[in-house]
Amino acid sequence: AAAVFGLAGQELRYYGCREGREEEMRQWWISQDPNEPSTGSTFIAAKVHNESQAPPIDCLVIGAGARGCVYGAHPGLRPVAVAEPNEARRAAFAARHQIPVNCQFSRWQDALSGTGSTFKADICIVATPDRVHVEPAVAACSHFKGLLLEKPMAVTEEECEKIVAACEVCGTICAVCHVLRYNFANSKIKELIQGGSIGEVLTINHIEPVGHY
């Protein structure tokens, strides 16, 4: 189970089964020092605090499938345009975020050509299928300050290097969506290992029980 709490201890979001452990998670969360961002948990506490005071960031979403919909729904983001070849998905996403017709595109190439004229956005989310990450990601670097890229970054080392090179040339900040890196459970495991409270780690059996399958 994992929960996200504000700095005052209020629950903002909850994942998983409670099983009577919400108070334990609450106390752990509020015990983190928001002025010392040296750990993942502390970093999130500071981020939650800052995001609650900042206006949403305008973004273009390329790929309105499951991942694109999840990231587009983040309270810190405001989708102002969408590129999605599937008409039904595109229409549903646009309706959900009140995106006008002239900011809905079937091709990501058309969406990028409309950046700055048809719509204005600060960042781009690339949530296309894995094998078609590299082209929209590289092209987006020429138009946006920030790039949020669904994992995996790409399917070959060469394609990853192309994305890195484009970010360096354009000065674009790129983040790959490893969304579980800072959740409660993983941060707690890291804390226990680094603190030595469980002794020397000899082996790890890692599973990802986050789906229904």
C-alpha cells in the first residue's frame, strides 16, 4: 500500500489496501524534513507542497492511450492539445480536458507544427507505443522546455542516444516516467537498506503487484 500525504499530515491520495496501517504511513510521511531533499520521500513531500501553490503547466499530450490519460490527469498539468491517431480516444481525451477542435490532431507531426500558433504549451508528454517514442521525442525537443517520456525511453541504445543528443542540443529537460521510484513502499525499502536495520542484503525477489493480472 502507498499513500501521499501533505505536509500537515492530510491524505492527498491513496493506493492499495489499508489493512489498518494508515496511521503508520501518516506518521512516517510527516516525519520527513521538507527542507532537506536528500531522499526520495522528502523530495515528494516538497513537491506536493509546491505543486499545491503553483498553477497547472500547459502541455501537449502525444498518445492518448492508458498512460497518456493517466499523466494528462495530473493536477499539476493542463493538457491544451492532444495528438492521437485513434479517433475515439482522441475525442474522449479532448472532451475530458475541454480541448478545442483545432487543438486535436491525428498526427503528432501536425501537432508540433501548430505549437506556438494554434496553441501554446510549456512541456510535451510522449506516451506513444514503445517502438515509436524516438521520433516524436526528438522532434519535441525543438519546441518545448520540458519532455515527459513514457518508459521505456526507447527500444534500442541508439534510439536512446538520439533522444539524449536532442535534449542536450536544445536544452530540453527530459524525465522518463519511472513512476514507482518515489512511492512509499520503495522509498521505505531504500531507507531500511541504507540504514542497515535489516543487515546485509544478499538477494532481492522483486515483484510489481500494481495490476489486476
